[in-house]
Amino acid sequence: MAKKSRRTSKEPQRNDPAITPADALDAALREQYPELVSDDLARLAACWSIIQTETARAEGRQEAQPSSQAECERLYRMSHDFKGHAGSYGYPLASVIAESICQLLKEGALATSAGRIALDRRIKGLQFVIKERVSGDADETTKNIVAALYMN
């Protein structure tokens, strides 16, 4: 007689009658989230790169406005979008990091070297969390790594 395996996971099984089609779709979207937002993440990184380049040029000329307002607003909008949808797709840590990027931009972080370093770390943290699929309640080690990456 074959021994029945016990379910050790609290996740419902695919053939579980308690799973609705909506639950299955939700799980599939959560799994695909990094692929779904990869282009957006690349655009956010490209925008940040433009801001960094413009800022370096402006500092060389000692201009008061270190980067284009349009690119700053674009970076804010993209970060705000990640703040909104990352948590909905099971990436609450990404949502927190994106919210932090928005807050720094509101506070004028681009005006100082320390602020730009903080933004850079958070943007790298956001990329890490999504690319490495740090979803749900991340374990303590992952949280500590990400915290070290994006904290001042």
C-alpha cells in the first residue's frame, strides 16, 4: 500500500477545490511580476542614469539646477507606480523602497550628494528585490541585505 504524502505547505494545492480561477490567475501574475515590469524597471534605471549624468555635468559648470525637471518628475512617477503595484503583486518590500524613493525626491534629495547617494542605493535596492524575486514577507537576511543597500 502506497503511503500518502502529507501537505506541509499552507499554500493550497492546484487541484484544491478552494482555489478559484481568480486565485489561480492572481498566483500566476505574482509569479510573472518581475517579467511584467522588467521594461518599466529598465526605464526607471535609464531615467536615473540620465539624471546622474545631467547632475554631474551641471556640477562641473556649477549650475544651480543639477538635473532636468522633466526627468525628475518622470523618476517620481515611475517610482510612485512601483509603490502602488509592487505590493499588490506580492512584493511589499519593493513597494516600501519605491515609497522611500518618492519621499526622497519630494524632500529635494537631488540637490545634495548625500541625497543622490541615498536615491542610488534605493533604486539599486528596488532592482534587487524585483529581479531576485524577494516577494511576500522576506526572510530577515534578505531584509538586512536590502536595508544595507538602500539606507543612508
